[in-house]
Amino acid sequence: MVRIAVVEDNEHDREILKKCLLRYEKENKYKFIIKEFQDGEDIITNYTAEYDLIIMDIEMMFLNGMKAAEKIRQLDTDVVIIFITNAPQYAIQGYKVNALDYMLKPVAYFSFSETMNRALRKIKTREKEYVTIAVKGGKMKLDVSHICYVEVQDHLLIYHTTDGEFVTKGTIRDADGQLDPGRFFRCNRCYLVNLEYVENYQGSDITVNGDIIQVSRSRRKPFLDVLNEYMNEVVK
């Protein structure tokens, strides 16, 4: 199942894209979930990082596709973006937002299908595990493999990742429920650590990606057991 956003302010062009998608879906035996937006402003308002692919017009009345893509990239670094345009000179700027490709209007099915082949190959090869968190202005996807540990402070969850820190409202139980218990361990009331990033363990302290975190007395033996089991699985 592939989740696709179509962002196009021209109804006629939007219908052409939908017909192309439905034809491609039928011919290639895919299942698409398609959501339509009429402007760049519409998709970035309370953006939810749920799409695998965004097909977006560059020239739109309120917020053009390039500006919308820049805002989307702040919340979603992995979604595949394809631009459609009447003016190819604008599409060259797509490298700034890591766009996969662009298609010229009027969109022809052959070129559309070739671009879709590339897009779906990329989606398939970059399949990862994500958690989605609420942030100001919408929702954001975090690659689980990049999360070093999660900390709770005053009803705020702080996700410490290799890409920086990201804050959302919640409890440590909320984070615990989202993450694989075979990979993440709750070492005390305030911290949930990714075993992959544990660098050292001495006494009651562990070093996680350079930061020192304390393991509570009651959790020391369970932590060692889980860490040893995890390391043995990694070595296999």
C-alpha cells in the first residue's frame, strides 16, 4: 500500500494525475491511497508525515510547490517528491529539496509511468521503521534507527537522535509503547535507551552516544540481561 499526496491547484491537471495513478495502479497491481490538496498551503498546514510520495505542482496561487517542499523537508526527510510544472527552469531548483524528478505538463502517461517506476523503487529500497510525533505545525517522522534515547521532562518527551533533539508532549509510557522492547530498554523512570547506542556500562551508569544515564538499582540486572541478549543477536 502506497500513500500518495497530489498537490495541484488546477482541477483539470489534478484529474489527469488521478487517472494516471489509477491506470498505473491497475496495470502494476499496486494499492494506492490518494489524498488531494489544492495548494501548497493546504498540505503543510498541520502536516502529517504519512505519505510515501508527494506529486506537487510548482506554480500555485498561495504557496508554490518549492516553498511547500522546503517546509515539508523540515518534518519529513524521506518522503519522495515529484514536481509537475509548465516551466522546466523552475524544476531545476528541485535538488534543494531532494526531489526525485519532475514531469512537464500536460503529463503523458508514458513519462508518468517511467517516473513512477523510479519513485516506487526508491520507496521500496528505503523502507525503514518510523515513529511519528506531534510537533509545532504538524507531525514528524523519526527514523527509529536514529533514536539514541528518549527522555521525559515535565510531561515533555525529548527524542535524542543522531540528527538532533526533537520534543513532543507525552509520557515515557507513550514512547515505550511505540518502540520495540527488544531494542529499547527503560533504565529508570525518565529514560528509554536504544541498546544499539550503549557504549559503556560501569556501576550504575551507562554511556549512550556520549551521554551518561543512570540505571536504577532495580533495573540493573534486567538491563544487563537484555543488553547481553541484544549483543548476542547482533553478533550472530
